Amino acid sequence: MAVNILVVDDSAVARSVIMKTLRLTDLAIGDILQAANGQEGLAVMETQWIDLLFVDINMPVMNGEDMITAVRANPAWANLPIVVISTEGSMTRIGSLMHQGVRFIHKPFTPESIRDVLTELMGVQQ
């Protein structure tokens, strides 16, 4: 079963690299959608079925933490798997996010780290 993914990052280059990396994993990926901030990401989620969310933390308009809080507060999305891909170095902030059931990948990342998280979270078979 193909997995629909939303990539939310204020950097178009970062979104492009993440999306390319997702395609290189050779896993069953469906649609890969993108947004430049949390507010845009939530708007996409209102109209598209998303199986997995990749989100940056530090973004304008609505940051990743606020987006994650909004996602978790919505009963339709409360259990959505979320992976933060960020340069964030604050262990307190990272710990708080992980307490919400979020996985964390540090930038820069490898294709294998994304593949491994996809396999674990979605039960996707290679």
C-alpha cells in the first residue's frame, strides 16, 4: 500500500532534498505533498489524505511545534505518524516533541535514516 506524505519546511531546497530522498528509498510512496509552513501544511491536510508527516521546527507563520500541537488536537489526525527533520539542537525541545510521539531526524540526514523511519512507522515492506 502506497503511503501519502506531507513535507513541511520553509526551505524549498530542504523540501526538494527530502522529497527526492523519499523517492530514492524504493518504498511504496504515493503522493508527496509539500508546504512552506505549518499553516499551509494544515490547509493541505484539510483537503488531502496524509499517512505520514515530515515537518521542520523553525519556520515562519506557524512553526513546527505549533503545527504538531494542532495536529495532535484534531481527533482525525491525533495518531498521525510525525517525523521532525530539523537542525534543532535543544534537547529540551526535542524531548518535548518526542513525548508527543514524534520521531526526530537531525539534518543533515541520510536516505537510510528516512527509509528506516518509514519502515518502522508505517510497516512498509521493502
